[in-house]
Amino acid sequence: MRLRRGALTSSLLALAVALHGSVLRGQSIRVTLLGTGGPLASLERFGPSTLIEAGGRTFLIDAGRGALQRLVQAGVPWQDVDGVLLTHLHSDHVVGLPDLWLTGWLVRPGRNRPLTVWGPRGTASMLAHLREAFAFDIQLRQSDDGAAPAGVLVSPVEVSDGVVYEGGGVRITAFSVDHAPVEPAFGYRIDYGGRSVVLSGDTRVSENLIRHAMGVDVLIHEVISAESFIRAGVPEERVRDVVARHVTPEQAGRVFARTRPRLAVYSHIAHSTATDEDLLPGTRREYSGRLAIGADRMTITIGDSIEVKEPGRQAPAGRVAQIDPVAVSPDRFKLLLDNPQVRVVEYVLLPGERDQWHTHPAKVSYVVSGGTLRITTEDGQSFLAEEKRGSATWMDALGRHFAENVGKTPVRIVLVEVKKQE
Ligand SMILES: [Zn+2]
Ligand SMILES: [Zn+2]
């Protein structure tokens, strides 16, 4: 296939003009629910952990079981994580931290700068003891495996109510919640470019949370369903105790109704086997606004609109994949041609943006201009699709993958997809 150079140049000019507007409007916070469960070792809901990407910064709120695996699935390099914010020191919220810390240091390209960990009083002591527990490995990885000494350092920051981080236009505020006898326990609010998201951490109904979450764009709240514990055979007395430290669907519904977020989300869903039917009726008695029941790997992009995507429920096998980029606003996505043989779409990814996991059932060509695009496949392979003037590279059917702008300039992608293999 050949592209006429003149046509390409003039459309690039038009693109540059169009982009100017979308860059200004393009500020968004991206939230990925890495783990939406609790202490139970569930394969569907990993331990609590939430990825926040904004202003070129990357943070994890809590690091429960499997946080590192989910981070890899999200296509985010662990060495890019700027820090971890712990809500409290219950083990289900921190057991994934040693893995993220040590594996993220050892396995190339490993972290070569200290990892900042914010958390309640006790965080510094826990980290010092972890370092002691892993002293044998830490020594060997440096002397024997040549891991960078700076990458194993951890900088603990013990937080109290107030702003705990400011940089790149991102502000993170900690606020106390009520998870007694676990004290202190915090929720976090992230503000960036006029967008905001609040994470409750573990809490009972908290007036302090309600104050901090008033009118927020997205409120991610924990929830507990007594019925799901009873079904799982947990003795009633124990269920009463556990439920008393968390928030029921009715209570959460009231919190949502009072704070009026643009989107309410459940994460840290307990018991991990709770169904929509356990959670929805109670919530709906109190709250009629937009609600998403969190699932592992769900992404929420907070911009002018709020987009929710769940990877597991897209691109069923055998169908022509719909390219429906997660972070690409509709004004940067165009369907150029769609006939029984071929589909051609054009979209623009800004630096740091990516589209969602998708497949191409037959031959496909990515024509890339203006930057560097990395394509990552499900088995962890990645390769760069680079600008080629006047010709296009064709690939055979491509399994699940996503494309990501890893450069510093916007990338324009023209995707030519053959629908059927002859
Ligand atoms: Zn918890
Ligand atoms: Zn807890």
C-alpha cells in the first residue's frame, strides 16, 4: 500500500491545528483499579491497589496482593511508579509492597532511584523491618546481580491530614477516615487540571471523607456485603464485627447522595464473592447517580467526560476488533472508511496515552507519524512502530495488544485493518 506524500503532509498540517485545541483540553486523570478485593485470596479480585496516572506522574494507592502483576497487565513499567500511598497498615493493603519494591528493583529495567512510600504512623518502622527481613537478598542482589544501590532505597513519609504531595500540577491530600481500632487510617484525594478523584481507604461512614469528597469527579468507596460473608460460611458474630468497621451498600449510597460525585465506584469489595445483586439494591435505595461496580483492571478516564472501560468485556474473539481507545477523546478519533473488506481509522495519542487491549483478526497496518508508538502484546513482547514515509508495514493477525505513545510528541495513527483473511 502506498500513501501520497502530498495528502499526508496537508492532513498533518490540519492535524497540527486540531491538536492545539485537544492538547489544551486533554488534561485528564487516569485511574486503573488494579485490585478490587480484600484479604481473601481471590483470582477475580486481587488485593486492594489503585493506579493513578496524571500529569506524567504515576502513583499506587495501596499495594495489596498481586499489585505488581496487575501493573504489568496495565502495561505500566514498574520503574515508572513515583511512589506508593498507603491508606493504613492492614496486611491486605501492603502485602504486595515487598514484591513491587524488590522485584521492581531487580528485574531489568529495574528501578534506579528510591521509592517513596507515604503512609500512616508506623510506615517507617514497617519499611525498616522489611529491609531487615530481606537483608540477605538485598546484599546479594547488589554484589552478585549488579542491581543499582539507589533503587532499593525506600523513603518513608508518614502523613497527617493535609497536602502530602505536589508536583507536575498534581496535588495529593490525605484525610483521616474512621477504621478504628486501626488508627490512623487515611483516604486520599488527587487533584489535577481541575479534575479530582477521592479514594476512601477502609472506613465506616466518615464525615471527614464526605467533607473532602463534596462535588468530586470520581469517588471510589469501599463496600461490604453482609450477605456475601454469610453465604461464604463466616459465623454471624464475626460478620457483625467486620461489617461494623466498613460501609454497607445503603450507607455508601447515602455517602454518594450527599457528596454527589460525577461517578461513584465501588472498590475493596468485601466479601470478594459479592455480586451486583448484593450491592446494587441497597445502594439504589439511597443514590440514583452514575455508579460503577469496580472490577480488576477497570480504567476510569476523568476528563470533560468520564469514561469507564473494563478489559475483560471487550473484543470478543472472531469479531472485527473495534478500536476504541481508552484515553482518546472522540474529537481525536475518526472512522475514515468501513466496508466489508477494510476498515480504516485514524486517531491521535498524546504523549503517555495508550489505547485499550484489542485484537486484529487478519492483516493490519499501523501507519504512524509524528512520534514513537510502542505496541505491547499480551505475552509481554513489545516493539516500536515507527514512521515510514510513503510505505506501510503489514502485519499478520495480531493477538491481544495495545499501542502506547512513548515519545514526547503526539502520534497520529492511521490503522488499516483487513477484515477477512483470504
Ligand atoms: Zn482492607
Ligand atoms: Zn482495613
